[in-house]
Amino acid sequence: TDNLLDQTAALIADSRCLVAFTGAGISVESGIPPFRGQGGLWNKVDPCLLEIGYFEKNPLQSWRLIKQLFYQTLKKAKPNAAHHGLARLEKAGYLKTIITQNIDYLHQQAGSARVLEYHGTYKYLKCLQCGYRTEAKESMLVELPPLCPRCRGVLKPDFVFFGEAIPQKVAMESEKEARKADLMLIIGSTGEVYPAAMIPETAFHHGSKIVEINIEPSNYTHSITHIFLRGRATEIVSKIIERLKI
Ligand code: NAD
């Protein structure tokens, strides 16, 4: 692996447009469980609760789970060495953009400035009826489901549910960044969740080199990945930062 880490550091140093693509795996070491794989939430809860059709019909049931799974866990989570490492790569001028599938806000908390939240964020709520968007304050989640202060419609977390489309603006910007990238760093993503999984494929088909960090092989590993760095996100990112001396 030492050799692969050296190669990765050299690729980063030579890159013109480095883009990171992150999945739930980068936040596992911050104490946030992934959906799939080891310790994944889908072993414990029914994913149908996060389907938009279910939410629209049963907002109370859906909200009870969402509050417990996301709002109570995420507010306590802190960015880890991998999030901080990416923020440092950006400040040092190497990293141009992070495209994240995560909704946990940990990249921004670590100090990353340019973050595209492909699946939205848990930080805001959006009214299903009038589209009003407001910050998710704890006081709004005491009585469930939270209602729109403007029209009394049901508020939904402003992250993408199963069965919902990706907001057009972030979809287009992410696609654009993927086309521009000459090096993409994938961290902690299975490559099973579409259309997000297409971002690294787009980068690859437009000539980008792909470096992947994961504790186990993913859908990308044997298809588009040039360098696979097996290990925990915190450990591998820290080693890359060390080599770049930033
Ligand atoms: P995913 O595609 O995000 O997969 C998680 C991946 O992380 C797996 O490949 C796993 O091997 C890898 N991984 C686990 N621990 C790791 C570590 N310490 N270092 C590096 N890699 C590690 O799939 P998912 O979890 O099913 O998520 C589905 C969707 O829901 C994604 O969009 C995901 O980002 C989102 N989600 C977000 C959060 C969050 O905001 N933190 C949490 C759960 C799911």
C-alpha cells in the first residue's frame, strides 16, 4: 500500500482538477451508520419508511423514525480526520470540489467551502405544499410531523427520499464537475445508489483517473478504479496528507 499511497500523492500533486466523491463510509468513523453493508441501517429498519410515497401518506410514522435516525444522531456527530483532511486539501489548493451523497453536513463543519450536496441536507426542512424552506430547529421537532409556518402543510427534511428526483441544480453542477475532473477521489461509497453512482462513471468516461478508498471493494473497484486504497477513510486520508506535506 505504501507504493499506492505514493502514487496517489503524486497524482494529486500533478492534478489540475481534483474532485472528491464521498458516501456514507466517510462518516462511519464519526459514529453515523451507513445504510448498506456491515452495521448498515437496513438490517434494522424498513427502507420503505424513507420512500416519498409512504411519507406523503404517513408523515407521522415516517417522521418518528427520521427524528430518531437522523436528527438525534447527526446533531451529536463531529467531523473526523477524513473530513478534515479534505478541507485541508482544498485550502492547500489541490481539491476543487466535494460532491457528497451524505446529508450530515460534516464536510462543511470540517471547513470545506465548496460542497455539492447531491442528496440534500438534514439541516433544512421543506414544505410539501408551498415549497417554503426553513432551518430545522429542534423546537420544530417536538410535535410531529412539523408543519409549515406559512401554510400549515407538512414539512419534509430537505434530503432526497427514495422515489424522489435529484434537485436539478445540484445534479447539473455535479455532472459538470465530474466532466471537468482529471482526478476523482471516491471515499466510502458502494456505487449502488443511482443516479449518484453515475458521477464517478461520468468522470471516468471523460478521462479522469479514479482513486478509491474503501474498507472493502465496491462496484467501482473492478470497473473504473485505477488505484484502490483499502482501509478506513481516516487512516488513508491522513496518510495521503502526510505525503503531500500540507
Ligand atoms: P454507500 O454507497 O454510501 O456505502 C457505504 C460504503 O462505505 C460501503 O462501501 C462501505 O464499505 C464503506 N465504508 C464503511 N466504513 C468505512 C470506513 N471507515 N472507511 C471507508 N469506507 C467505509 O451506501 P449506503 O450507506 O447504503 O448509503 C445510501 C445513501 O444514503 C448514500 O447516498 C449515502 O450517502 C446516504 N447516507 C448518508 C449518510 C450520512 O449522511 N452520513 C448515512 C447513511 C446513508
